[in-house]
Amino acid sequence: MARLFGAYVIVDWSAAEGKKTGESSVWIGVMKRDVRFRLSYESHNPATRAEAVALLKTIVGDLHKRGDRIFLGFDFNFGFPRGTAAKLGLTNWQSMWDFVVKNVVDKADNTNNRFAVAAKINRLTTDEAFPFWGCPKNAAQKWLSTLKPASYGDFPEFRLTEDAARKLGKHTQAKTVWQMHGAGVVGGQTLLGIPAVRALREALPKSKIWPFETGFAPLTEADLEGTDTVIAEIYPSLYPGASEHLEVKDAAHVRLTATALADFDDKGTLGSLFGAPKGLSEDEVDIALTEEGWILGV
């Protein structure tokens, strides 16, 4: 069976303030094959998100020149819980991305306004300090609290895909996108990551975002005709394993994820992961495809 991809680029994103490497910074893992289809791996640790986007454009461009189709995975939410767009007067994932890109300011030195954007969404949707919560004390204000709210009102705490992931076991207790501050949170990464993915998508005219632009369907070589990059949301906790000597946790995450996906592709099973998740109703499938997105492998 033909492999779907020649390379697998996995990105562990970060909402760090200021230039940062090592733990809790951006890690990029690249798994690729040589002319004899032997796998080799390299990792990169850019100090800022701007450097990461520029580096990803170079990495992907070089892989395309080799003739590789690429799987490009990011470890943050591509969508928000159902109903969020409507509460902002928007319609779907595209308009939510437009809103985020318009409002987020992420400077070259990693200085950013993610807490202000979270507070603005709270103000526009509830005029209270929810659904987003969590921030340093100096960023707290009327519409954003340091503490978890007693209730999310009629906002779901989790997307459907996180609900599904959390049923898989102790390693897959995905956090809510509403949490903006604390260990392992994804809220800030999502607000700062969506503009990065948008920039890459616009720079890669033959790319598609799964499942928003592809639909749910097991992928085959024929399905990917004319597509050189598939961009998807990944969750490294699905691929546990040991860190190597002196390897930081985030670096291990991207390596283990890239290794697992390449192994699935070698075995001919990777394509099935892009199909519709089991147990979803038609309405839930529509929610995932139009607003929430989905984590590959859940």
C-alpha cells in the first residue's frame, strides 16, 4: 500500500511571553524519508512564534522541492466549542478564524495581547468573566478573572472531540480551551496559534485543513491528488513514550507523535484516522466540520 505522506512535521506550540527555548517553548519535529524510504528525524526549537512560522515555511518548502507530500500537525484547538461563533454574531470556523486573526497582536519578540482578546470575547458574549478564565494578577479585569468561573452558562466546557478524548484514559484528559493560564493549558496557544496556521495555509495554496476543508473520510492516495500538505490538529498525549537522555518533554512529544504517524503510514493505517469518528450523530458531525474541528486519532 502506498504511503500517503513523505514527511511528517509536528509542532508543539507555545504562548510564551518573550524569547524562549527549552521547556514550554515552540518545538518542531520533522520526520522524513531518504531515497531508500529510511526514516530520519530532526528537531528545531525557535525562540519565537514569528521565527517558528518563518522556519516552517522554509521546512515545508524544502520538503515540497523534494517531492514530498506533508502531514503538518499542531497541538492546539483549530475550533471553539459549539455556539461560540453564533454568540459573537459569526457563522463558522472561518469567521471565527477571521475574528481571531483581526484581534490578536503577536509581536516579533513574542509580546502579545492574548489575555485582552480573551477578555474581549467574554465581554462580547456574556459581559462577564467567562467563558475564558485564568490570567496573571496584573492582567485580571472585569471580563477576565484569575479564577475558574462557577459556571460556563450555556457554553460547553469542552468540544465534542475533547469529550471523546477524555474517555480514553488518564493520559488524555484534555483541558478546556477556555483556560488561559496554568500548566498544560491550551487557550493562549489556540488564540496565538490560529493566526500562524492561517498564515501557513495562505502560503501553501495546495494545502488543506482537516477536517474543515477535507470532510471526514478515510484518505487514499487518490483523495490527495493535487494536495501537497494536510494540516491537522494533533494531541501528543495519544502517543506516550519515554524521553531520551536530556530531552525536554515538549521535544519528546513532537518526536513520539511524528514517529507514531510515520509508523501508521508505513503500515497503511494512517488514512483511516481521517474518517468520521465513531458514535457521532449527523448533527455532531456537522458541528465538528463547521465549527469545532477534531483531534486526529480521537
